[in-house]
Amino acid sequence: MFLLKIILLFFRLYIESGRINKELENYLNGVQIRAYSQIFNDIQKESLENLKIWISPQSSYAIFNSVENKNLMVNKPSPIRSLKARKNEIELKNLRDCNIRDSVARIRHMFWLENEVKKGIVTEITSAEKLEQIQKEDPNFKMKSFYSISAVGKNAAIVHYSTNQGDNSTLTLDKVYLLDAGGNYLDCTSDITRTHFYGDPPSDIKDAYTKVLQGSINLASIVFPTGVYGRELDVLARSALWKDGLDYGHGTGHGIGYFLSVHENPPRTSYSSRSSDDEFFEPGMIQSDEPGYYEDGYYGIRLETAIETVKADTPFNFRNKVYLKFNALNFVPFEKNLINECLLTNEQVDWLNKYNEETRNHILPRLEKFPEIKEYLLMKTEPFKYSHTYSHCSSNQLNRSSVDFNSKNLLLIYVLSLILSLIFFLILS
């Protein structure tokens, strides 16, 4: 106990007064609590006493400048940051259950929207407020994890649209609706984005949504060895868009905290990230999978699902490497009427059907009090078929096949003509 007391003398918490209640103060018994502004004087004083000061590269310039003797400064990423990114088994167990509960709240909200939007009275703000009202039914819910991005039509094209400062548009049947929202629960921090269309969507929006979905699936289904960074996987989420000369101007994934910051690094998935403090994926890391596409002044699409990094079972282990994959934590259906099934590969259909099956397995048992929502979820998670089995897709496939066939015939005729020409040449000579 005496040794513990000595160790605790060296722990300080710098925080604004009034942000710690009595209960937390008692819990932190032995930790020195000081005013946030005091940290600059303390760092300056202790650096003059030839004490090494560890300053994270993410620290502010004011903190960096407080170190008088720069020769004694350790400027490396904080080890606490790395430990925090790798959730332990208790945290992971809680995160999985908590994200499922948050998914239930989101699906209940989706069902409410499907019925209310037709009345023409739901606005961006009332929609976000309704979701929070449902989330608050969970005793572990404490607050939103960030200000919800509830955006209709052209507002959805603004990546970080501020709902409270926007025009509070009304949800309609002829415009995209994007909702990026989450909650801070005692046992997790959640962050989910889904994009909806309540009427008959234009083909350009439907195709763009499908390409964003393809990117999300490509990232979610990858198996990769340890030592891989997020920047090396980012292309998977963008490839379907890149094929059409499309892209989005934000990262594909950010780390997510545990009843803490909704944006927490590491990990980070962005091909533009070249930071020296980037870390490769390891089991226990939680991040978002959130590709998107935005047409300024028209619409925006983003699909965000929290994923957990886990070990993958592979038939082989080349040079004894450990292989990893991602498991979904959120189970909220993607918008069926925005998916162009003709664009999906068989592998993407398999992943989507498995995700929908898992959604049913996780969510249906928690909807016993809401039989009408159970029926709604079953409808939203009906299996997809391979594209060649749809008549409206197979006609396109046949057209492509006939082009390939004709091309092969032309090549064959060309080769035969060369052979005949050679025979005639030999005979005449």
C-alpha cells in the first residue's frame, strides 16, 4: 500500500475545474488533480530539472514549446495510445453486445422513418431527435457520441454537414437521406451511417450507392497478413468508384474508442496517410468502414459500419505469418431499393447474404416486443441472387457475351485467312 501511494504521487490529471464530480474524485483518490493551464508551467519546471519529458507528436505546439531542454524530450507516439487501441477481451465482449443493442435502436428508427416520411412532417432535426429518444431507452446510454449528421438531398453532399445549423430540410420520397449517428454507452462508443431513399431512386444514385456498397464489402471481406497498414487497404474501398472515375475526399476508416472518442487513432485507413505514427492492424483494434460518394448540390452517400480486427483461419500460414480479417459489429441492413444487383459480383452477394443472415440472428431475438418491426427486418434482409439469375441483368450479360463471341470469330477468321494466304503462296511458289 505504501509503494502504491508513492507511485500515485507521480500521476497527475490536468483538467478544467468543474468537470469532475465527487464520485469520480473519490475514485481517483491519490491522483493529483490540477488545473489544465498548470501543465505548461509544470512541464517547463521539470524539464529544467533534467527530467525526461515524453511529448506525443499529436501534442499541441504550446505543450511542445514548454519543454525548455529539447535534448531531454522524447518525441514518440504515446504507448498509452497504442494500448488503448487494442481492446481487451472484456472490452471486446461489451463492444459486441453494445453495438448490437445500438443496431436494434437504429432499425427501430428506420421502421419509424419508413412510416412517417410519407406524411411529410419529418425533418432532419426531428429524425435525429427520434433516434436519440430510442437510444435513451438503453440504461447504459449516456449521450450521443457526436452531433448527428442528419442530411437530406444536397445537404448529404456536405461530408460534415451540421444539422443544427443547416436548413432543417424535410425528408421526402424523392431525395436521398443520410444519417450518420452514434451513442456513448457505458460499454461502447457507436458510429453508424446508412443512406436511404424512400421513393423510386434515379439510376445514377442507385449505381453510385451500389459502388459505395461494393467498396464497403471489399474492405470488410479482405484477409491479410499482420504488418499491413490501413493505407494499404484503402484502395479496396475505392476501386469500384475509381473504375468510373469517381472518388470521395475523406478517409475510409478511423479508430473508435470505448465509451470515449468516436474518432481514435490508431488505426486509420486512408491512402493519403503517411504519418510516422501510423500503426498496422492488430487483433482487438476497432475501426469504421465508411466509403462514400458525393455530388455537390445534389446528393451524398456514405455507408459506415464498425468492424473488429480478428485473427483469420487460413488453410496455410506462409512463413508462419498470422493472418487477419474484419468482423462487423453493427448489424443494420443496407437499403435494398438502392442496390443495383446487376453490378454485384458473386462474392459480394455471398458477403451481403451472410451479413443479412447475421443481422437476423443478432437482431430478431431482441425484437420480441415489436412484431411489426420483425417483419420489416425480414423483408429488409431477404437474400440476394447472383446477377446472372435476374432476367434484367442476364440480357446485358448476353449482349456482352455476344460481343466477345463475335470478337473471337473475327480473330479466328483473320487467323484462317493468314493460313490460307500462306498455303496459296507456297503453292504458287
